[in-house]
Amino acid sequence: MAEWPLPWSSRGPSGAVSDNFLWKSSSLYVMDNHRLAVWCWWQHLDESRVWDYVHVDRHFDALWQTANPWPKHFVAAHRKDLESFRTAAFVDGGEKMALYRWDTITSTLLSLHRDRIGKVVFATADEGDPPLLGRAQHVRPWNLPGTLAWLASTDEQLQSPVILDIDIDYFTHHDLDGAFGQVFSAEYIGEVGQHLCDGLARGRFGVVTIALSPDTTGSWMLAERVLSLMLEHFPEYAHFNGGKPPKA
């Protein structure tokens, strides 16, 4: 059943730590601020199993690997309670800082759960600090649909459920004149969405998170347009559309 853990009241600033909404349908989550993805994963991450991590994003989201504040400042309430997660903070050099940011989600996951994460797959534009990993698979855009199709399959050799994490800014570009646009065709984005739905239906994707990231996608309008192409055939997408605030 679809619901709004954080109802969407306005299209306000998003940035590193500001959240406008969070919507979920079973194990699919859509948000504006990517940082909420960590909390969403925790609602499904079984500590007795190994999970694969697939990160589709313009950026690696792997800042603060050296500082690594999470082992010291994480408490169980952050995992259970959304408001506790959103307000979690620590003091560094006399400055109060949010513990969970949009550009640290990969670092957070690997810091707290590295022993539970098996295969790590990145489809990025190589922006931001790369994760300090011995091994990771890097997928080029032309291979992404096929990779997701393979992961969504029911092959018995694929035992680990997948955390599939998508940032809409992967599908947009920034021109020199300051304008943003859509990189990939509607067919390409729709194919990604179809494999996403297949993986959820077959139980291969244990949790899927999608971030609109309007600040890096370029605009709310562009981010929502790409999302609609991706989730056009998702059964409960109408519920999501029904909960959106009216456009100005």
C-alpha cells in the first residue's frame, strides 16, 4: 500500500539537508533529497544477509570517508524513526552539522554496513570523491539497461538482494549557458523503469530509492518529467501523482 512518510506540501529548496517529501509503495521510495535513501534502506536491510549496492547517479555521494562520523554518532533511533534521522547531528570544530547528507549516502552505507555489502556497482558521471573500495563495477550508460535487466532476472546464481539507488540527475545535463536538459531518450528512461519494476515484482530488488534532486537535476519540472517517464507503468504511480502539491 502506498503512503507518504513525509507528505509533500511544497516545492521548496532541497540542497544537502532539506527534505520536501518522502513517498513509498512497498519497497519503492521516491524523495526529493537523496539523503533520505539511507533511512529507506534501513527499513529493508536484513543484517543476516549480504546485499548488493547499485548506485545510479551523476555523483558517487561518497564524501566524509576520512572523517567517518557515523560509527561514533549513529544511534538505533536514526534507523527506526524518520524524524530522528532527519534531525540527527553532531558537533565538529564547534560547528553543528547534519549527520546525514545527500552527498554522503554511499559513505554512510559502507561505513556502517561494509560487512553486509557484497557487489558494488556504480553508474555515474564520475563526479565527486570516489569511494575508497578495493573492487567495484563501473557501468557505462549504454550498458545500464542491460545490467539492470540482468540483475532483475531470476537466475539462481544471483542470491543477494539488491539495493537499487537512483538519482534523477544522472539523466540530465548542464549546458555552458546554464540550461539543463534531458540526456537520454524517453525510451531509454522507460526501459530503466521497466527493469526496475521487473526487479521489484520478482523480489530481486529488495529496496529501490529514487531521488528527484531538483537542485542538481536543474529544476523540479525536469526532475518530475524524468520520473514520470521512469515510473509511467508502475502500478501505484497514480497515488504519487495524487499527493503532489499543485504547480505554481
